[in-house]
Amino acid sequence: MDILQVYKCAKCSKEAFPQKLICNHCRSTDFIMIDSEYAIVEETSIIRHMLGSKDWKPRKIGSVRTNKGVLLTVGLSDEIESGDKVILFQQDGAILGRKE
Ligand SMILES: [Zn+2]
């Protein structure tokens, strides 16, 4: 698993994910990729059913906000609750949060 990388504006350092064409802060179009640091869980919920998926197992997701202010929806392991600090990883195209 790799640490999630986010896009950082080369001019004003504002971070974004997914990538934006233009920085919404300074209008620059230059971004660099950096490792995200950590995020705080704001809200969690459980997806109990998925349309068209027979073998779906309930899965926890949450809204998290990175220390640089980027809001993301990520998969979470069961023990993670609102207010927890998580590290974000990317695996098979999905973003996952794990406790440090
Ligand atoms: Zn910028």
C-alpha cells in the first residue's frame, strides 16, 4: 500500500485531491505531487448494500479532512471513529484510512 499522494500548488502551496486544472486559490496551473500527511475523521457511515453486488459485505466509509484541508471520502477499518487521526493510503484505486 502506498501513502496517498495529493496535488500541491507550486505557487501558493494549496493542496487538492483529485487533481485540479487550475488552483482555486491563485489560478496557477502548476501542481506537484506530494505524500499526504494525516487526516482527521469527521463523519463515518456504513454501506450495507451495494446495488448489483450479491456478496457485498458491510463496509465502513468516512469523510476525512487532511491536515491541509482537503476533504475526502475514504474506506475505513471498523475500529475507526469520528475524531480519529488516520493516515491515508491508496490501494487498487481506492483510498483507505488507517490509524497511525
Ligand atoms: Zn495556488
